Amino acid sequence: MKIQANLKYSSSDEWLLIEGNVATLGISDYAQEQLSDIVFVEINAGEGETIKKNSTVGTVESVKAASDVNSPVTGKVVAVNEDLSNTPELVNSDPFGAAWMIKLELSNPAEVDALMDAKAYEKYCADRSH
């Protein structure tokens, strides 16, 4: 399982890359490992839409289960990764890169402070694996 040090993580296994006032969101390597082979990705959030903290922005389905993708922060959608609907397997092969889901302009940057850093997320995942 990979955890990237430069990201923030939520307890529902989303990651955020913060660049200035923009957050790029995806699901973690831990989440994609738990789901296994991703066969379908649907992103419900559209460009220009305002997303509230903890609201569902999409769904990821694997051969084993379906899982909602939630935004751990509030913000306005500035980009949507349209490629994922045609290539959902990117979530398995490149969860921190090509499989980003949406980019948000942060409404309340302080919300990021409530998220876990890589070390805390690594411990959180280890605690759930026992």
C-alpha cells in the first residue's frame, strides 16, 4: 500500500493534493486495494457546482462492491476527470495520478487542517487491518 507524504487523507479514504487554493481529490491506494478491480467510475459533480463538505461527488464500483466518493472539504468544482468513465482501471493502476476525480477551489481552506497527514493515515489504515 502506498501513501504519499504530500497529500492529506480523510477517514473515508479520499486523498487531497492542496496546491494554493485548489484541492485535487481522488481515492487512496488503500481504498482501491480494498475494492480490488475497479470496473466503473461515475462522477456526479459538475464544473462550476459548489460541493459541501462530506457530500458525495461520485461512485466507484468494483467486481466486489460499490463505494461512494465524498469530498472532505467545501469548494467549487473547477475540473472533472472525464477520462475515468472510459478507463476506470486507472483507479487501480494510478490512484494518486491519472485517477484524480475532481479539482475544487477551496471555500474554507481551514477544513484541510482537520484531515490526516500521511503518518496519521498510515496508522489509521494499519489499525483497520487488524
